[in-house]
Amino acid sequence: SRAYKNNSFIAELVAKVIPVGKESGIYFTYGRDAFKIPNAYRVDGTRSNEVHLKVGQATYFCLGYALSDIITDNVRKQADPAINPEADTAEFITDLMLLQLEDKVATAMTTAANYTNSNYATLSGTTQWSDYTNSNPLTNIKTAKAKIRSLIGREANSIILAGDVAETLSLHPDIKDLRKYTDPNLLTAAGLPPKILGLTVLEGKATKNTAYENLSESMSYVWGNEAIVLYIPDRVGLKSLAPWVLFRETGYRSTRKWREEARKGDMIEVEDKYDVKEVADECAYLFVNAIA
């Protein structure tokens, strides 16, 4: 048998999942007041200067998503031993749901307008990493790391590279020089060192067909031609930082099956309920059009 599927979903690695008990709610936000140097000098006998912790609020709202397909009794009857209609259908639907989630996360994180702190740069011409003579990707990455550090007081720890960006960057002289000192068995699928300037490499290689139904396929990378330097926490919870998170109502993602006798078949449905939410975009730095 032959089947096509994506094997490179990274959405839930870069937008950490926060299980929530209700479809909507409030979470608390803290500003960068902890970075402001106070005037703590006190004259003997006087009161100390007061400082105030400012706490804001933001909201999330989990929307429902679901897809289903029918396995007719005739399909079951005609299926050869190599085919498992129920497992194949559940896997197919789940992959489509994951592709939609990947696209939502990628769209949010590769849209420059979402970076309220102007944490992005649009590369063009000789600055694009596909220009192996003039571009300086390592210098660009250092700049991004410095900007993130100045805003959140923590070191960026990851870099997302879209499919063609990863492949193109792997052939850049600067990266080829780094690769000399890397165990070949540790290289990524694109031939990159597992870490670049201390950043764990995540390759966004999922693809999508953007053509309308029944028209010729138009394939492209979900993550476009972008690169993103970012800080991703090990986990998200109270007083944690993350660029984007995935609020998911508890009990989802779920799969269920039911009989539809009138159609002489069984329905398979995969359902999810989540909100892709920007929490602290200053934790990330976007390079638009990283390659030509």
C-alpha cells in the first residue's frame, strides 16, 4: 500500500500545552516591573519607599474542532489483510487535525504583526541566508538572542527553521564550519548541528496543500521561509514565560466511534478543543523571508 503523511509536527513542542478545566477563563499577567531598579535608599528614621506589584489579566477561549469519516460495512468486507480500515481512518483524521493545529501555531508565530515588541527583522537580498557570500546568519542569530535576553532576562534556547530554511542554512559556509566539530550521528535531518549558538534546532518540515478542492495540488511548507529564535520553557504553569501556549480543555484530543445503521457503517470522529494564545511574544524573535 502507499500513503502520504506528515512526520514533522512541532506545534506542541513550541507552544506548550496547558490543560484547562473550562473552555474559557482568565489568567494573570505580570509586567517587567522586576527589571526596574528601585530607589531603596532610606534616611534614618523615615519610612521605606513602597513598590507595587502590578498584576493584569488576559483571557483564553477554547474553540471546538472535529473531523469524521465513515467506514461502511462494504469497505470492511472488501478490505485486504494489509488494510485496517478503522486504524487507517483514525490515523488519517488525527493527522489532519494535527496539520490544522500546526498551521494555526505556525501562522501565529510567523506573522510579524503579532510581535508587539518589534522582535522581528525582514531579510532581503544579500542579507538572506541563501546568499552564501554576503549573509551572516550567526550574527543575525546573536542579535536575536541579545534582544530576547534584554526583554525577558533569560537566554533563548531554541530556533525554529522552516523546511527549506533548514536545508539552505546547512550549506552555508558558517554552518559548515560548525559542522566540522559535530558528531555526524548527531546532525539533524537537514544536516545541521543539533544546537546552533546554544539553541536547540527544531525543523518545521510539515507540508500542506493550499489548492482548492479538485484543483491541481499546490504544496508548500507550513512554516514558510521563516526562522524564529525563541525561549521555550520546559513546562508552563504559575509565573512562567512562554511566547505562545496551547490552552486545551481537559478530555481532548479525543476519538470516538458510533454506529449509523441507516448508512450501514461506523463513524470515526476525532475532536479537539483549544486556543492558540500569545502570552509573551518578547520571548521570540522572527526572521521574515530568511531565504530567497
